[in-house]
Amino acid sequence: GTLAQRRSQTCPLTSVRSTSSPPSLDRRLTFQRARRRMRSAFLVVALLARAAALRLVYVHGVSPEGPAHPRLAKVREAVHGVEVVAPDITGGGDSYEQCTISAALRVLHSCCEAEEGPVSICASSFGAFVALLFAARHPEKVSRLFLLGPALDMKANLPLFVDEDGMAAWREEGVREMGPGVRVGWPWAQEILDLAAGDCPPQPLCPITLVMPESDVPRAKGFLDATPAAAAPRRVLATQGWKPYQADAGIEAVLPHLTAWAEACAEGSALGLSESGAGYTVDVLPAADGAVSAAAAAAAAASPERESVRRLQIRPEDVDGFHKSWRSHFPPSHEIHSYNAREDPAGAARAVAASFAHATKWLPSDVVSELLDFPFSADAPAALLLSGLPVDEAPPDTPIVSAVHGIGTELAQPRVPVAESWTLGLARLLGHPFVPPFFDKGHRGGLVRDMVPVPGVENLCGLLGLHRDFPASVFAPFPEPETFLLVAVRGDPSHVARTVVVDSEKLIASLSAADVALLSKHEMQAQVVLPNGQGAVDQGAPFLPIAPREGRAAAATLFVPDAGAHGEGAVGRMVSPEGGAEVEAAWERMMAVGLEVADYVDLQAGDCLILNNVRCCHGRTAFEPKLDGNDRWLVKSYVTSDLWKRPATGKYGAEAYPNMVTRAVERVSNVD
């Protein structure tokens, strides 16, 4: 059909809430339809070339294929006769040992020199950095840039991927393995480190469109905020489905939106933007229904009915009159307004019991049944999203806490008793809320914690990788939570922050057999690299990323080292003491595939996300806090069922009820 017809079929750009990104594994999308969408996706590149009436220059990134990367073949197929010039910036040979920034710039200069006027450049990853640098230094030769998964500030980013010891070894050996089939010479790194401040990141004046995963947008903020006053506007297309580091997995979800955007290019505007007026826009592109990637297709084939998050909706008519009932049930003198699990365990237990009674009174019976089955049923999902809970009618400003490990510890912090009563009541339906070790600070004794941004460390609102909380294989003898709850008092107003959830079995089914074998055999170890060359320390015990479970398929344990307690400059890393680089690469692939096949949940006020901490891994997309009182505010509580002694039945337990603040415990089987 015509471009206008195609545009009419697209989903509009949106910033509104989505709870289904990446998309469900819809088998309705046939291979033929997927192929047609892939072709139409790169129509945007064709229009870009035609609008400029010049050949299109494509600059590749760092990959084993170099200029022969499959993405280039898709570009060439899409442009239908428009010549695509694809210079080789590897430096020659079969890898990148001879590649340097200056050599890549010379190759690109020679390519553009042959043109009669300024050219349009499409570039990927490291190639995007080269294109930005070239456009900044030679503005007369570049009309516009279209950047896919761009590397924006190589000088700042390189030390994040290679520590001081790695840099020293790279310098001494002259070459470093940067991935399977990719060997990069030291001169490449040396030139990046020697770049002038004005080149980091480069700031050309031509119109720029950047296409990147939504989780990468906060990392681009420095580049975007530094847009020169004389520059044409920049546009960011923030995708929820496309993963450029996963061989373009999920790009089908991006294509309809890019096709709609391309019409503006064909009409003569600068990539959909006006030619003047500095600034930038960010458009969030929800994943399209029916989009399928290779890993997602593998997961569907292995377990076609499996879902990571099951969604339950409470109707407004089911909770009509709730707040009046709540005020009657919880008068100002009630413990729900003042409980502290550390200082008054009995009072906290009464708050839990009253919350349970009121919650079950208002929950529909089918929801109660679903919650009761959740810890027991083999068919239960890895997580439940319960929406429509009435929470506090006029919540206070989102709290501000003083330190990362002070979350929930400020004695003067406000309470949100309605949301807390839902948290405690639902936790009691699933088992019993408890306080993990070291979390017993603050005005609630740690039984309910505030999950909010922290001033001065806004970078911690970057992508939070997939992990489990207190996994027993890492933190024994500390007790592992069976489940935990997140109740949203206030959602992210920008709808960018999303909780990421993936079922272990779904994740493992999406991996290659070779990676499953490696990760089932070789342990990983979390470490924190200390600042100022003080070496590294282990965090927790070594563990198998994929381990068997009694009575069920194997489970995945993903983990993110916590460097926050070790001072500024400390960074976490994962190593395989026995498996080495091969296993560490498999670990990184598992983390990336997990993000691809996961469910993405935009928690807004009245949502409760319940996660089986043993069966699933979770994380959070990056977002930018405003610290204006309206930031995202979740309350969280952990749940277990086998922690307490039960004298009436003779069952063993580590703690005497109602003590909910736990210590390191040794798990002992039930005794007769």
C-alpha cells in the first residue's frame, strides 16, 4: 500500500501507560508478515536517501561482520535502487586490531568527498560516534544523521566497560577481546581516551534522530541537554521492543512508528523536525502487538501458554465505599498508623491482622482465590499484577531519603496507611510479611519500605538489571523471601519507569543449548571493585546461574552486585572463577535475553505487583527523577511462610512469633 495507507495502520506515538512491553508471544504473526514488516521498517532509510537526492552513507558498528552486518543488507533491500555506500572502518583485516578513530574518520571523509553536496548518514553503535564526530568537524559535508543504538560519549563510557586492570592489560598486550570474533587494538582505546573535551560527546549542528531502547534514554541525557543553541532540534525515538544489541530483535515493533515518521521526511522536513530552534523531543514507542523475536519465538515454542505476569483488574463498582469503610476500620488510634516491627512486634502483628481482615472483605472472591493459589499452584504465573486498588486519597509528597541504604530509614518520613494496609493484608494472604536482615531501620521497622529516588545519586535510576532478592544460593544463611509485593502510591508521571519481570522457565527456554549447558555447570561470583585500586571483594557466595529445583524445571538466578556500601567509585561486576570469559559472556547473553522476553509493567497508583521471588527475576528500566514531590513512590514488603516456630504443632522455625525482624538462620527440616 501507499505510505499514507501504512501510516493509517500504525500505533500513535505515546507516553501513556503500557503493561505489555515487550509484546505477548502472539503466534498470529506469520513469518511472511514479519518479513514484510522488516522490509517496511527500513523504508525510513529509503525516504531519508531520496529526500536528500544523494546516495546514502551507512557506517557500521563494531561487530564480527563489520560492514557486512545483516542490518546493512536490510537497508539495501529497503532503499530499492538507491545506492548505499558502506565504508569499511575496521582498519582492514578480519577484525579491528588496526581500527582507530582517526582512520575511521579518514575513510568516512574519502567516502563523502566524492559527493557533490552534503550527505545523509545512517550509522549504528560505534559507527554512530564516528558519524557524530565527522559531522561536528565537517558540518558542510553532512545534511542529517539517523543513528541506530548510538554510542554517544565513547570517552566517558569506555572506563565503565573496562576497569583499570583491564586497561593496563590491553595496553601491554596491544589487543583486547571485546566479544566473540572481535579483537580491538590498543590504539583504538588510546585515541578515545585522548579525545578533546569538545569531542566528548560530539555536538554537530545538523538535524539528528536517535533510535534507542527506552532504558538507554537517561544515559543520553547529557548529550541531549548539551544541544548547542545553533543546532537543529534532536529527536529521540525511545523503543520498548527493539534491542539493537540482540541482532535487531524486536525491531518489528519499531517499524510502524518509523514508517509514520518517514512521511514527514518525504515531505521535506528535517527528520520530522523543524530546521531551527534548539532542543529535543523524546517519543516513547510501545512495542507493537504480534512482534516476535528469535528468543521470544523460542520461548513460545517451548512453553506457548506461559506468561510472566498475569493481570487482574478490580472494577470500580467492587470498591465503591472502600475509603469510608477503611476509616471506620482503622481509626487514628489504630496500629496501622504507627506500627514498628522492630520496637513493637505485637503491635505490628495486630496491624497485619487488621489489614488482612479488611483486604479480604473488599477483594472479589476470584481475586482471593488467585492469591491463595499463587504460592502453591504449579500453573500459577511468576507474578500477578492487581490493578484498581483504592489507595490514599491525598498522599503526601514522595519522600526524600538521605542515602541509598537509607531507603525507608528516615524516622520523620510520612506514612501512607491505606497503601500500607493493602501491602500487609495481601502479604498475609500469601504467607506472612517479614523484615530481611539489615533492613530493620526506620519508622516501620523495615516491615514496609519506601522505594523512591535518592538525591545526589540519580544515576541509580538507570537500568536496574534482572535479579532475585536475597537468593538463598548467594546469601545463605539469610532467609530468602518467597514472594514480595510492590504497591504503587504514585506512578512515574513520565511512564518511563517500568518494572521488568521474567519467568525463569521462560528465560531458560529462550537461551541456546550451549549457554544453558555452560550456566548449569559453572558458578558465577558477584564482586565489587573497590575505588583507588584497592582490588575487589566478593559479595555473597558463588552460585550456579541455572540450577535444578525439586519437583520443577531448573530455575535461573540472576544477580546485580551492590557496590553502594563501598564508597564512591566502587563498581560491581560478575565473574566466573572456573569458567572464565566464555561463561561470563553466556551470563551477559542471559541477562540480555531476559530483558527481551520479559514483561514490562508501568506501575501507577493503585497497582500491586506480586512476584514469586524464587520463580522469576525482576529489574527496572531507567528513568529520570525530578525530586519535585511527584516522583514514583512504591511501598514494598517481603513475604515468607516457614520462618517461625510453631509450638502448637511442634514445627521448627528460626524466629519466635511475632518477631518479624530476621537474623542469619540455618535452614533445618521440619521435625516430628
